[in-house]
Amino acid sequence: MKIAFSAAGADLDAQVDPRFGRCQYFVIVDTDTMEFEAAPNSGATAGGGAGIAAAQQIAGKGLEAVLTGNCGPNAFDVLKAAGIKVFTGVSGSIKEAIESYKAGKFQSTAQPNVSAHSGMGRGRRKG
Amino acid sequence: MKEVVVLSGKGGTGKTSIVGSFAALAKNKVLADCDVDAADLHLLLNPELKDEHDFWSGEVAVIDPEKCTQCGLCQEICRFSAIDNYTVDASSCEGCGFCSRICPPEAITMKERYSGQWFISATRYGPLVHARLGIGQENSGKLVATVRQQAKQLAETQGIDLIISDGPPGIGCPVISSLSGASLALLVTEPTLSGIHDLERVLGVCRHFSVPALVCVNKSDINEENTHHIEKYCLEQGTEIAARIPFDNTVTEAMIHGKPIVEYSHNGVAHHIEKLWEKITGTLAG
Amino acid sequence: MILSVASGKGGTGKTLIATSLALSLKGRGKVQLLDCDVEEPNAHIFLKPVISGSEEVLIPVPHVDENTCTRCGKCAEVCAYHAIAVFGEYVLTFPELCHGCGACSYLCPEKAISEEGRESGIVEWGHSDTIEFAHGRLNIGEAMAPPVIRKVKELAHDNGTIIIDAPPGTSCPVVESVRGSDFCLLVTEPTPFGLNDLELAVETMKELDIPCGIVLNRAGFSDDKVEAYCRKENIPILLTIPLDTEIARLYSRGVTLAEGLPEWREGFVELYGKIWEIVDERSRCPQR
């Protein structure tokens, strides 16, 4: 069973990124074997519609669930259409989150938990 | 965390003067100036710049004259009339990239667009996040989102649970960006026909995005009949009037002295604003 | 001549100036007023026009024919706004993110995408006495004002005097409104906020290469920093209106200076004359 995390880094020790559309990486884990792959999120630098771009990137990967901090309405629509469950409010390291997920500690979300555009705001340091 | 955004629809109703006073009255908060187009809050708060960031957003088409064969296809397909005489008018270009994809000699590339700056400053009232949109730039909504996001991060790291935002006028992109997901909107209006008209529209936007709103009638005595009309309208809409603030030159005097009204004077207007702030904190707590 | 009335700061009196000027020019050729502040249009409150026509503003958004579509994903790849998502068997469109650039329908290899209009606002036109009038209204909840502004400007006559009432600020709706103007009148007030925002507006007009002049509203009460700035920047102050409770009361009732205090008409005619001179001189020596 494969699940994906919005992540701040590219391995299982990375923290879950609270932002779905603008997270740095997606870490996709097979919870049976604990094998994982990490891919940079193509939505992170999108001008607009980051959540849609991000969701589209992982929608075709045969996932059962996406675990993240917050998920906006557009990304939610895409994931829902792809039949992927969304779990929001997830934090801590990916390893910890996998354990909690296996233990059934999370409840899937029936609707987006933040409004559109809430994860924006990564400026670039000057110089 | 609670976030109050001050909006008005119509410009010049006194948003920033009121936010400046809230800055002085509220105990523990982060301030955010979401009017990135014509930011003024810093004029009252004397910020000390701590951190400065460039803001890049969206793209703009650039035509390489060396490669361009002047076939004119780009000009024909551009829906934004941004290409004329085989050059791109950056202020019209919406960055869709259509032209760059169809240009036969591949003479058009998309370049990242410098859209402004945002800042984190220290003020004696607490941290302030503010910004300056590049002249004539679009994407003001994204810059507003950046300001809010940074304000939230600051609040989280410093254990502050209140953000006060000074919003932009209007009802479009930057207003929606300032408003969506906020805990409460304070709508500052004035008893003029324009003020009433614009209040109705901005209240519609609050409703559209399900943000509860309170109304403040500023300069309430310049036209009592219109003030009465606003009261009646708000009653019908089930929106509470949180304050009626009479016209007073002290407001402008305080601005000229670069001070929040409540610090400049302790007369009527200052008292009304103090009451208004109590009302807001009560609403947020309730 | 196309004359825009703009300001950095909101609430400085743009609409009052634009409408008073339009009414003062009665009997001096064709005058048209275009209210381009489509987020909060107010000129109609002052001019009380008789509306004779209207048209919806439609953004062309994609409609995918799911039978013809092969889910190749080209449309999603070319959309800069991520208004289309393609994955597995699904094609989802997000019309509210679409800017209507047309790339997806043009580039779809199967020609499976047609365009349909999504209403984002409305434009209305009519007249007020001898003044031709048009304005636009952005629908509540819509983010993008420029398409509505463009539609209002399409209604501009090709001769006579066109007065554009612009939105406040310096961002894209302002640029869209004032673009192509022969002159821009910047309305400000002598306060620190007024000055700060005036400087931003002046920079915007410089960027667009539009000559500008100042109307100083609510003058006489506060400092003279705006005057000093204008002297330094060599921008003419073309009209000064004092801080006056009578004017404020008239404004609150939606009455222009031209009607409420007719002695102001002459001042507006003079203002127009000065603008005309500046534009005329500039047209004769464009390199200046």
C-alpha cells in the first residue's frame, strides 16, 4: 500500500511539510516494505494553481492516501477525483507519521481544511 | 491563532489610521500591511527594517530579436495585446507562455518576473510584515499571500496568537487574498453614497468567503442621514456596527505627527477607537 | 484626448474630480466618462446616468470534450495557471484560475477543447445629460479586474474628450486603466499618506511615459510637503481644492462640485485648458 507525504526533505527522517501545494518534496512510501521514493514537488515554484500541479504530479502513482498538514480546495478536488484519501493535520517526521497511520490514528478529511492560496509565501533572500 | 483584517471597499475611509491605533492598543500581536500597492502603515509605526526579500512571481515573455523572423504569429494569438511590433509590453503580458510555445523559430522565452519586495521590521508595537509591489506589477494577490504567510510564521515562532492586517481597498485579487481564511473582517466605511455602495460590495465578498464581519462607520457625523442608512442596512444584513466614529481633525494631525491616534490624543476619537478594539477582542474571544 | 484621473491613495477624490470635470465641460464638444474602477465603481452615483445597454464580460475558459480527449496531458502542461489537471482517466478544469489565454484549445492535438464564456463582470453604458457614460462592475468573489477594465475601454469613442476614472493604487488594474492616456491627473491630499502614495503613482506614470499633473484636494489644513515634492519633481499642481465641510457634505450626497457649487465650473474649465496645453506641447516636441 502506497502513501505520499508532503515533505520538507527527501527521506523518511524529513519533517512533514504543512503545505501541500508548495511543499519541497513528495515522499512516497510503500508501507508494507518501507521502500520509498522522493521527488521534488513541481508545484512548489508554480505561479498559480500550485495545489493542482502538485496533486496532478502524484495522482497517477497508485496511491491510497496523501498525508499532509493542510490541503486546499483545488488540490483536494484532484485527489478526490483520483480516489486518493486525504489526511490533514499531520506533522512530525515521516517515520513517526507512518507509525501513526498504520496504527489508525489519523482520520481522513472529507473536505479541504484551508482556503486557496494559504501555502504561498516563499520569497527569495536578497543577494 | 486569530487574524483580524481591516477592509473598506472604498479607499480613504481611515483603515490605516485605525490599524495604527490597534497596533498601539493590542498587547501581543504581529502586524501585517496587506495593502502592498500603496502601503502606508509604516508611516505610523516607524519600523526598523530587519529583513528584506525580493519577490519573484510569474513570468514574462521575452523575444530574441536575433531569432525573430517577424512572422507575427505571437501578436495574432496573444489575448492580452501584449505584443506589438515584435516586442513584448511587460506590463500587459500575463505570463501565459502561449507565444513561447508556438513561436516557429523559438525566439520567445519566458523569464521570471521581479514583482516587488517584502520586509520584516521591528516596531515598538511588535513585528511588522510589509511589502512593496513593483510599479505596475500584477500578482499583488500573491504578494499579499506572502505577507500573510510570513506574519503567520513569525507569530508561530514567537508564540503570538494574534495577527492584525491592514487590507487594500477594492474587492479584487489582493482583497480576496487578504481575506480568505481570516477570523474576522472589520469593514471601515464612511457615510457617503460611495462609501455605502462600496461597503455593500465588500460585505458581499466577506460573505462569499465566509468570513464574519463587523462594520465601523468612520466620520459618522458628516452625513447623519447616510449613517442612519448604513445602520439600517447592517441591521437587515445581520451585521453588527461595532463603532461610530465622528469626524475629527485630530486623525489627520496624528498622521502628520507620524503617530497612532490613541497615542497622540486621548479625546473623543481615541476613546471611540479604544471601545472598538475592546469590541473586536470580545468578538474574537467569543 | 484621453485623460485619466488616478491616485495612489484611495479616497482622495478621484471620482469627484472626474465627474465634476466632465460636467464642467458641457457645451465644449463631445465628452465621455469611463469608470474603470470596476471593483468599486462610483461615478454613476454622481452622474446618475440613464443606462441604455449592457454586456457581460466573458472569460473564455476551456471545455473539454471527454470523448475526443485522449488524456495526453498537453493542455495541463501548457497551462501556466494550472487551470487544467489531467491524470489517469480524469480531466479536471478550474475555470476560476483560467486567464483565458487560449493556449490549451489551440495546442490540443485532438482539438478536443472548445472555449465557453465564464462571466466575471458586466459593462453598462448610457448617458447623463450630454455626457456619454460607461462603467464596469467586477462580480463579487472574482479576482481579476483587468478583463472588465479592457471591456470598458473598448467602449471609448475615437474622438472628443474621454475621461477615465481609474482605481486607486499602482498595480495592474491601474496600469490597465491609464494605459494609452494622453495625460494623467493625480489626485492627492496634503498628508503623509497622500504624499507617500502620490510618489508611487508618479513613478507608475513615469514608467508608462504618461505626463501627469496634480490636483491637491483638502488643502490648507496640513503640511506643505506635497507642494515641495511637486516642485522638486517638476510636476505642476493644476488645481487646489480646500478642505471644506460644504464640499464634504455635497460629496457624501453624491453631488459634484459642478452642480453643488457651480462657481467651481470655471476652475475645471481652466484645469482642462492647462492639461490641453501640456498635451499639445508634448505632441509637438515628443522627444522632450
